[in-house]
Amino acid sequence: MPERDDQIAHRRKKPGRPIDFGDQQRERYKGRNVVERCFNKLKQWRGIATRSDKLARNYHAGLCLAATLHWLSSSDH
């Protein structure tokens, strides 16, 4: 959604979020967004969200399983 002119003018008066991301910042933000969305999908698995496994290898195995199942359900086969 485009920003309203009054919001742009207000942002120019106060420091904060830049009005326009540069191309480099925009690409970094896209990558960050993908990673954050992936973590949110993985956190839907209770064992991963609560980290209830005692051993790191068991947690890692659950994380790999959840990521694989998510990848299989989201990819076009």
C-alpha cells in the first residue's frame, strides 16, 4: 500500500524508519522476511516451539523432520 502524503511528511520531521529503503536494504529485508516466516511455520510444532527435548540431537532431528514436511507440503510436485 502506498503511504499517504501526510505520513511521509510526518516521518521526515522525526527520525526513525527511513522513508525509502535502498535496493540493497530491500533485498536484505526480503531475505529476512523469508527466514522469519519459516521460523513461524516451524514454531507451529509444539516440540520445536517449547524445546522440550533433553538432547540437542533429538531437537535437531525434530527440526529437520518439521522442515522437511513443510518443504514437501509447500513445494510443487
